[in-house]
Amino acid sequence: MAEQGLLDLYVSPAILAEVQDVIGRPQIRTKFPRLTDDVVAEFIARIERIAVRVDEVGTGITLVRDQGCPN
């Protein structure tokens, strides 16, 4: 949808690093053998081309459900 311009995708360097870390893990690569280094690099490059990069990201948010609401 982001590639089609239907939504804006926002990413930070930390998010990109986490995505790359997770899809590079041996257990993920074993489960999905088509995730080669080249496929992962192209995926990250596609995200970087279409996404809005956000370098300054807040450290946290508080949701109403986190403020003492019963579970």
C-alpha cells in the first residue's frame, strides 16, 4: 500500500535495524529459506525508498489502557 501511495510509511533507523536483525536470524532463515541476503537487502532498500525517515523518535508513549485500567 505504501508503494502505491495509499498510505505513508514512517520508519526510524532503529526500526530498520530491528527488521534487518529479525529477518537475518538463523531460525527465521531456516523457516523461510527464500530470505537470502540479497532478498533482505532489496526489501530494506525498498522500505528506505518509499518510507519517510524519522530520526528523532520519542522514547515512549502512555496509552489510556496502561493507566490503571483493570484488565
